[in-house]
Amino acid sequence: MILNKKIIFVTSTRADFGKLKSLIKITKKRKNFKVYIVITGMHMIGKFGNTYREVLKSFKKNVIKFKNQSLNDRLELILTKTTKKFSDVVRKLNPDLIVIHGDRVEALSCALVGSLNHILTAHIEGGEVSGTIDDTIRHAVTKLSHIHFVGSNSAYKRVLKMGENKKSIFNIGSPDIDIITKKKLPTINYVKKRYSINFNRYGILLWHPVTSKVFSIKKDTQKLINFIETLNKKIVVIYPNNDPGSNQIINIYNNLKNKNFKVLKSLRFESFLTLLKNSEFIIGNSSSAIYEAPMFNIPSINIGDRQYKRLKLSTIKNYEVDDLNKINFLKFISNFKKTKKNIFGIGNSDKKFLDILMKKNLWEISKQKFFSDGNKYEFYK
């Protein structure tokens, strides 16, 4: 039996917390594990809503917070600061496993610390493709990590092609689907009241900076806003992440005079899901249009190259910002073809995750990595 294993989960954004929440919850319930949660990154910045408080509402014990950046820090500086501070945490706790998610620089920092200190490191949702520097970071995290909990069969194949040992790759689906399928989400009336949203019908704008195109983000954001204003639709606008260029987006949002826009810094993941579920559409360049929106059959307009290599589904249309005026937008959101595909699982990622943690051979995975040339695909059932 697996006993007394220390596990650190790292969360740096509202988005990755939504992915990790069900995994943390089910692991904390088992006496086999002592679970710690490290909060950093965007969570700790007041300008983005101090979302660390959402984590603390859910988990109160064994929580460690640290600030890893100042506003407008370059990504490489955030990487350096995170590495130093997370190294101190690891030295103090001496964990058996570090669990990280996705493609943020915080994930890269923690994977570096885990790899260089020969601590088992598990990466959630590696093997995905999007189209920007996020891809580079995500794949680097994969190569630094020892264990891979991927979200789809295509992601499994990509991680295998990257030379990872098939015995260390497990397809558990996307953990945020757990919340969609199992958790009783708040009512739309509660969410509207909680966030002072006075719209009956509305769309969602979730638009992040692309770090390789910071030079054009102000102009592109204004083009997007101008296009949305022509739709004469009510829009709930959610702040971007804290990547370079976010200030330019936020400044435009804060100067909006159109009463059709309701701007929010942040909201709880469950509340966001309710808002999305009851929306007419989502527009921007968020992965929420790829993962969560299809589960609710909500039409999505994805703009630019931040997500353009993600899944191609009937609920999603991809456009460049300069081509927005060519969209027959109202026709698409009225007549789009619903999807029946469960690409990212059926909502039991947490149970699959725990089942794998409970197996002795997981803890025996080598901390010394070798490139694997095997090409047979085996899927965790």
C-alpha cells in the first residue's frame, strides 16, 4: 500500500486551478497522501482580482503562497523568481511528487526544480498544441517531467512521439470536465447577482495577449472591440491573463463607455462555467472556447493564432482579427452544428488520477529520464 507520500500541487492562475481542483480534492481525502498547495503567479496580483482567495475558500490547510512577480515583469524574470522561491519550498517540504499544469512559466520553473532535484514531477495536460510560445513552454515542461497525465488520445500520441516512456503516460481526460459533469454548478441567477450582471442574453469576451505580438495587441484589441460593438449584443468581458501586453488590453476595457459591456476582473471557475453554459457565444482566444464551450454546445469564435492549432470542431470558427467583418456572425451562432464528441473525457479524471497514484509502479518510475524510441500506443483505461 502507498503510504505517507507528500504531494505538492502548484497553481498560478484561475484557469489552472479549475483544472487541478478535482484532483486536489480527491487526493486530500486519502490518508495515504499529505497534500500541499502552492499558490503563486496571477493569483497573487490585486489587479487581476487576488484569485488566491478562491483557492483558500476551497482548501485551507497546508497552503503556501508566494509572489513571484511585479506588474510588467518580463517572462524570463518571472521564471527566475519562481524558480528561486519554489526551490526554497521544495527544500523545506522535501516532497515525493510535484504536480503542475499546462504551459505557464510557473509550470516551467517548477518542472526545472523537480527535474534538477530528482523529484518525481507530474505534468497535467501536456501534449496539447495551440500555436504560440505556450506550445514551446508546454513541450519543454513535458520533457522535464517524469509523469504525464494527458487529456486526450491525440495528446497521448504527441507525448509518446516526444520520446516519453509509454509507461509514464496516462490519458485521464481533462480534469475541468469533472466539474462540468459532476459538480452542481451555481444557478445563473446567483451568478448574475453575485457579479452584478444585468443582462438577459449575452456573449462572453475572453481575450489574452499573444506575447510574440505585443507590438500589435493594442490595435488588435481595439479592432475586436469595434467589431463586437457592431453586433449590438450584451457582452460580459473578463480580464486577460497577466502575460506581457495585458495592461494594454485592460486599459481599453477600463475606458469602455458602451453600456452593452460588463467588465469583470475575475470570477470563480464554477461561476464562469455557469456563465458560459447560459451564454449565446464566446469570442476571443481562450482555451475555454476549446475545452469547456463544446461541452455546453456554445458557439465559439476563436481569433488569431493563440489557439489555432487546437481541435477543429463544428462549434468553433477560427478567424484573424482583420477578417472579423467577413463573418456571418449571427448566422453562425444561430445555426451552428452541435457536437457530440467527448474529446477530453467524460468527467472521471479525478478517479483515474487517484487510481494511478495508488499504484506502486507509479512511484517506481525512474527519475533519470531516457529518450524512448518505442512507437506502440497504449491507452490507460
